[in-house]
Amino acid sequence: MSKDSQYIILNSQMQVIGVTDINGATPFSADLITRQIADTDNTTDDVSTGVENYNTNNDPNANSKNWNHTGEITVAEGYPDSYKIVANNYLMYWDESAQHYYVMYISQETDAGTDASGRHVNTYQLENVLITNMNDYIPLKQTLKDADAETAFTKLFTDSNWKLDFQAKSALLSTTTFDGTTNAMSYLQAMLQAYDVEMDAYAELSSNGDIKDLVVQIVDKLGTDVHHWVADYGNNNVLGITRTTVYSNVVTKLHVLNSNGNSIADVNNGKDYLVNDEANRKYNPNWKNGTYLEGTVTFPTVLNHSALKSLGQRQLDLFSHPRTSYEITPSANFKPGLGDNIRGTDRKMVPELTIDARVISVTTSKADYTQDLVQFGEFVTLRPVTPSYIQSLFDQMDSKMEGLIEDVKNGTKVAVIHLVTPTGANWTMKEDSKTVIAKVFVDSTNLNAYLSPSAFIWQKTDPITGVHDTAWEDKHVNDGAQITLDDGDAGTITCKINGEFLKAEAEIINQENYKQVWSYNFKNSNKDPWGEGIYKAPQYVHIDQDNGFLIFSSAYDNDAANTKQRGPTSDTKYHRFKLDGTYMDSMVLQGGGHGSSFGYRFVDGMPEIWTTIQTKSDGDFLGRVKYQPNTVVKLGDKSVINMCKLKNFKRISVDFEHGWVLAVAASNGAVEVTSMDNVKAGKWTPTYKFNVSDYDFKQWVGGYVDGDHELQSNDIYFPYVFMNAGHFNNKDKRLSICINIVTESLVFRHVDTPQMLPDSLIVDPATDTSMPFEPETIAYYPNNGSPYLLQGFDYHRTNDAGSGTSDSLATLWKTDLIMRDDSGDITDIDETANDDTTDGADSVDEGGET
């Protein structure tokens, strides 16, 4: 086996445990790895900020740098090492052009059906482990004022697990403030731009093949221009060349300002702008009417107006022509490296292609070299006058998003739309419809939660003529971020964003006005029917307000009075209390697990529980059972209905109102949602999937490590998923988050602290430190139009006997939620919405085609 045909499998500790090889015992397919040093998309419009410290030889091209390294791979089950390829493990591969080993974190697993041989296959999403680590690492709070590049990057990687190899000679200075709450990845991207440097992140191996060091290398310029690769179409080394020229970003009239709002008018004949009339006549179809293609640029630190004008002229020279990028489909022997210079020729292209540019993105596949792709060109993104969408972000976004929006304003981040199809882009014989979802991002942050449904303008055009299907478009007005295509829908689907419908608040606002609704002291004298004290922590609580009681689940890990009531797996006890605190009854459910999260409804005068049932011999299944007071419900009991088989133990929540079932795997943080109809039909076929790691949430999986989060409970009220986390040892943040499962946008993310609760005795007055404080329940209650979030916490509280003694409590708190009202945004069909004119209040980006 060759290292060019394989990926080495590493466990969560980065130890070698196996291999997948095209020609080996465990083969793979459909692998694609992309490395990039700059965005290849030149079409996004937003505001530009001028170049700081220009006199230190800064290159304005640095404004559009964007390092990334991601991929995917498909592996069939049933081979010797297939089971080792799972989320939270790693794949390591050798890159011939870079001459490095790269370690890729397996961030997500997707069920991809079966292959031609009938084997079950899974597709895994991969990201360079640096991305994983830097998303989970928060630098210490400090400000680096006018620091050079080596100082800044050294500070950034201090206390990380990465070895810094700094080779850049950048003379630029920049001020960076680490706020103590933002992850290191966003700072890394900004610093690459600020210092006009490039990077690589790879592994160095010891002589025995183990990882010796994870290395991040900072250089002025990746690749080489000592020799040029020649991409000559028709000379056997290039299978195809695509040239993309973008005219929409040309600026021929540039307004030049500084941070004080001053312009260059006093040194430029009273005009605050510069023009390029030759470019205007060439690229502006309306130049005869006296119009220009206008843009603006701000140099925040330049006070001298003559210097301001000089810098503005340089910017205008850079941006007064179209941006062109090139995409090459290479042959097997054409393997330029990232950053290398390329000379490209295609004598048959009109106009004739002759270009000398750098490789800005490389996509490779070990399984199929015909999937390899090289992109090269000018990586400058022009950002014209602020459209209303971005201006809305500046004016309306709440304070928690200010840092992100400031990055957009500074030109370091851009807003884009991605169109995704959860069931894949290709139709199958069994499908009569397909879902398309539009996701709006600034950098890696999803902004859908701040957009009302009316913000999304769906368009459908003929792929040949470009003519709009207005009837189809009218049908989907106000549909929001998700639409459903019918079997007959053929054409090019795009989505635009109307910034008029960007909101100042997210879809759900958590008021954080904690009000206690229940408290249970574990030192009380309640005993269950088997004579056992009720002292185990309530893992999950459901309040049945209509019927006047609550029910909670706890782990049941010992036989009560040696009655041998325990089953062969992990069991659950359920206890009922009246809302006034009076104990009612209990039930043991064998195989019910630890008890964190369950579905609940009241049916025929009795509670019904939906949960995962563990069996020793037949695996796990999603079951439902009527509550049976003071009874041990044993495995195999006919009262437990087996609805569908599950691949592993999952924490279940059910939205009975809308017909959806949520399952969260505590083992790896995978989140899946399927319909109740699927479950009742005996199938677990998820419609929506994500992983908690996508939301800066590193799932604790045993052997607790600082920075991990212990997943606790979950709930669903479609399309919203609620989850919380927090370890009893107080080392990780106590998080409560809400995610829109359709758009995968983070609606809110709060850190819950003891000080937030109106109970000062939670904090030990003797030491002024928090006693153990662990989140348990999280649940959404519609409450007849006045919704609230129910949260449970277990903690020790000092009692009246003094700080040396404490009570152990389980409490429930509710915080009011405000569901944003977008009903006023619904508009009549705009007959002019589909014209191609620009009105300044249009889109930030058109989504990818499907």
C-alpha cells in the first residue's frame, strides 16, 4: 500500500489505530480535500475598509485572504477498520505537493445509504485539526498594541497545543485585542489579513510513525515562483480551463474618507471622490448618462488628507477593472502546490487566455484524480458602496454580534449565501419532492436567526435563456429560508436577501428572568414503594400543569432492598410529585438508561413516556410506555412498544404538536431529527442533522478534560432544538443553547452561572466560590402563547448551620421567552422583484445554484 492511496485512522488521542486504503482491506471512496489561502468567490458585495499602515508596504490583496482546510470521505461499513472511522476520531493523510502529513478531525457523520454491493455507507466531514483546536481555544484577555507579526502570532498560540514555526518577514504592525471570550480561530483569520501573511498547519511524525508535533507555519508567501507550472490546454496536462470574469464589482468612482468622516475634498478641488473615466466608459453601460460605478473606502488612521488621496488613488487603480479567476481540471501528473505560480494558456479561448497567477485553492482526491481541481487568479475582492443589507447589520444587530459586524465593516469578513439540499442534489426514483435551504453566513457565523422569512427572495430561471419563471417565484414569496421543490421543478434556483427584513433581535429572545418554580431537598424523608430514599438527581423533569403534577427521571443503579429489580442494562426510575411538593408514586423502567431527556404526553388518563430502551442482546430501540405507578417494567414487557431500531443509545425528545422526534447521542454530540410518521413506520431516517461541535461545544466523552462540555438534556419545539451542558465539577461553562434545526443557525447561547439565580446562598460565603452547580433539565413550554424555557439545576447550598454544612438541592427555574413576531413582514407579490436592476436594498449575495 502507498501513502498516496490511504488515510491513516487515529483515535481521539491521536494514536494510530488503523488505515483505510483504496486498494486495502478497508477501502474508501468519494474523498475530496480542499486547501485554500484566499476566497475564490469574487462576487460578494459589502463595504470596504482601507489599508492600515500603508507606508509599511502593505498589500491590499491581504484583505481577502481566507485560510481553510476541509474535506469529506465515504467509507462502507463491514470492513475490518470501518468501525474505527467515527466522529471525534481523526484521519491523517500525506500530501505529495506540500510534502506534509495533515491531521483531519472527523466532525460529522452522515448516513449515505448503501453502495452497489449492498453495504451500508457513511460520509464523514473533515476539518484540519487546527480549526477544531482554535475554535475551542480562547486566548487570555490582553491587548497587543502596534505589535509585529511574530509577537502577535506567538501570543495567539501560547498555551495552545501547536508548535509555531514563524518564518515571515512581514514589517507590518497591527493592534489586536483579545477579549477573553472569543475563540482563537477568528483572531487567526484576521491576523493573516492584517499582517499579509499565509499559513499551513500540519503534523510532524516521529521515526515510529506517531505524531511528534502539530506545527503551524507562518510565511510571507506559500508556494514558489522560482519555477512556474504551465497549464497549457491541449498539452495533456490540463483537462479543462474555466475563466470567470466578474464585472459587478468594478468601481470607477471612489469616495475616500478617514475615521473622522473627513474626505479628500480640500486637496481634490472640492470633490470627495476620485474617478477613472477610461474604465467607466469601458465597464459602465450607462456612462453616457453621466453615471459612475461608485464605491467608498475608509482609512481609519490616516489623518493627512494628501496621504488620504494618494492611498485612495492606489485603491481605485486596484479596483477599476473586472476581477478574473480561473479554474483548472488537471491531469494526473499536474500537481501544483498551494500558493505556486501558474502560467495558463488556451489559444482557443476568446479572448485568448494567457495568465500568470497564483494557486489560491487546491482540491484533491486520492480515490479519483479526475475530481482534482486547481483555482488561481487575483484574490482581491472589491466591496462597493454599502448595500442596505450590510448597513442594516451595522445599525440593527444586537451587541452580542457587534464584533462580527465590525469585521464585516472592516472588510475582513463577507456575507454569503449557501444553498443546501439535506437529501442531496440529485433526484432518486423514490423522491417526489426535495427540500432546499438557504443559509446566510458571515465567515462561519450563521445569521439566519436575524432574518425574517420575507428576507428570502427565491428565483428560478431557465438555465439556457435566463428567463424567470414568475409563477414559480410568486408561489414561493414569503416562504422563508426553506422551500420544497416538486418533481417537475427544473431550472436554476437561486436565493437573494432583502436587507429590509433583517431584525435587531434573533428569532427567540431569552429574557433570563429566572423564577424558581420547584425545589427539592435530597435530605427529605421521601421513600419510594421499594423503601429506597428518593435522593438521586432528577436528570430530566416534565411539568404537567394541566394535570397538576411533575414527573422526573433518575438513574437507577442498585437493587432496592435486594429485590433484584435491576435489569441487565442501565435502568431508570421515574418519580411523580404534585406541584405542591407532595410525593405521589414511582416506576422503574428497565433499560431506560441514565434518564436525561424523554418525550412526554398525557394519554387516556396516564402519562406516556418516549425514550430509548437498551437491551443486552438486541441493541437499542425507541420505545414508548404508559406510566405504571409503583411498578417495575421489565425488559421484554408487552407494555413497552418497540417503535423503531436505533444504531446506539440516544437521548430522546418529542414535539407532539408538530410531529418531530429529536435524538442526541451523548457519546459524540450527533443531533438528529426525524418525523413521528417515520418512527411509527419503524424507520429512523433523519431529515435534519448536525453536531454540537458546530456550535463551539466540545462534547465530553469520558476522562474529563478542561474545555470539554458535558451534554445534559435536550428538547425540541420545531424548528427549535434546545440543549444544555455543564459538568458537576464546575470546570466547564454551564451552557444553554437554542438552534434552528432547519437553517442550523444559533438562536441563542447563554452561560448559566449560580449568580444569575436569585438565591445568593448558592455561593459559599466562606470562600466566595461556587459550590457544585450542575444543569440538568432543559425544556420548552408554549404556555398558551407565553412561552418559557424550563431549566433544572442541582447544586449544594450552605444552610443555616453555617458555611461548613450544606444542603443538596434540585431546583427548577423558568425564564420567559419572546418569539419574534414577523407577521407584519408578509407582503404582496412585487411584480418588479425579479428584474435585474440594482436598487441598493437588494441582496448581499446570490446563493449557489441547484
